[in-house]
Amino acid sequence: MKLVLIGAPGSGKGTQGERLARRSGAHHIATGDLLRAEVQARSALGNQVAGYLESGTLVPDQLLLDLTMPLIEAARDTGYILDGFPRSVGQAVRLDELSGTGSAVESVLYIDVPRAELVARLMRRAAEQDRVDDNEDVIVNRLRVFDSETIPLIDYYRRRSLLQVIDGGLGVAEVGALLAAAIGQ
Ligand code: AP5
């Protein structure tokens, strides 16, 4: 399985990526988690990207590619679920180029959630957890970045006939069942 999960902030990419990975044995590669781990470890990369995460702006492509391509290569045999990458057409093009054959992506699921529900979920998480980008101003920016950078990616994969749209506004188990069915799991 070489799967990409696309979705706005709060759409459930992380929640469903983990579930699908457990179910399928594919490797869950979540760029937000990887970047947050670098920030927490105060690594050189972490120091470079901290400001981007805090403001909800995209980290420069080359940093992302350096971080993710080795993991994608390593998971070629087991399969992978890419959660949060690519998130722009530019990143998708580079992913295809770097993987050589153009077959780095077999299937793309867009988890579509109404905007009000996204904001409600993120504000709920803000009250429960301490994520630096879960506050009102940054949530607005993350959604703006999604609209400008990631919405065009949905069309990019639709034109390649790789895209399926999933109703992500349901409960976790229901969305999970829809995603699994979409990829025949
Ligand atoms: P990232 O960590 O990917 O953040 P995000 O896209 O904003 O998404 P979230 O993690 O907030 O939401 P999610 O869709 O994973 O939903 P989740 O399952 O957590 O990226 C963070 C930052 O890193 C970016 O802003 C950027 O700076 C940088 N970055 C990452 N990738 C990059 C890239 N490729 N290029 C450049 N920069 C990059 O669920 C959210 C909440 O809702 C949880 O509390 C969950 O319990 C709840 N929930 C989930 N599903 C449901 C449901 N069905 N019903 C009710 N509640 C639900």
C-alpha cells in the first residue's frame, strides 16, 4: 500500500493514519509528528522548523524532502501511509521525481470535513493538550494555508484518477470504516 491521506487541520489524518497502519501493517509516516519530535529534541532541524510550526506555515520543501524521503524509501516493501505529506503540488511533483518511477503514490484519500467541525475539534484539543499551533489565530492561518497550498493538490491527484473523497464528518469508527473500504482493507 502506498497511500496519501489529505485533509485540513483537524480532519483526522493522524487518528485515521494510525488506525490504518495498525490494520494493514503499512508504515505511518506523519510529517507533523516527525517535525514536532525534532523540535522537542532541540535538534538542528528542530530549531530551523520551530517557527513554522508555531505560526502554522509550511516548512520549506527541501527540509521536508530530506526528512521524509529516506523513510519512504525504507518503507517501500512494507508499504506506507503518508499523513501530511505531500501537502502542495510542488511537494507531490518532487515526490514523484525523487522516487524515480512515478509510482510513489497508488491511492489518495481526501478526508473532507465541514469547516465548523474542524475548528470545533481543534479548539477541543486545545483545551485538552498543549499543541503550540492549536490556538484561534494559528488555526485560522493553518486553514488558510490548507486552502491556498493543499486544495490544488486535491485536483492534481483527481486528474491522475488516484483520488477518493471520504466523508470525514462522521465518528472516528465510521470514518475509519469508509477509509478501509475505499482501499479494499
Ligand atoms: P500536522 O501535524 O500535519 O498538522 P495539521 O495538518 O494541522 O493536522 P492536525 O494534526 O491538527 O490534524 P489531523 O488531520 O492529523 O487530525 P487528528 O487526527 O490530529 O502539521 C503541523 C505543522 O507541521 C504544519 O502546520 C506545518 O508547519 C508542518 N508540516 C507538516 N507537514 C508538512 C509538509 N508536508 N510541508 C510543510 N510543512 C509541513 O485529529 C484532530 C482532533 O480531532 C484530535 O483531537 C482527534 O482526537 C479529533 N478527531 C479526529 N477524528 C475525529 C472524528 N471523526 N470525530 C471527532 N473528533 C475527531
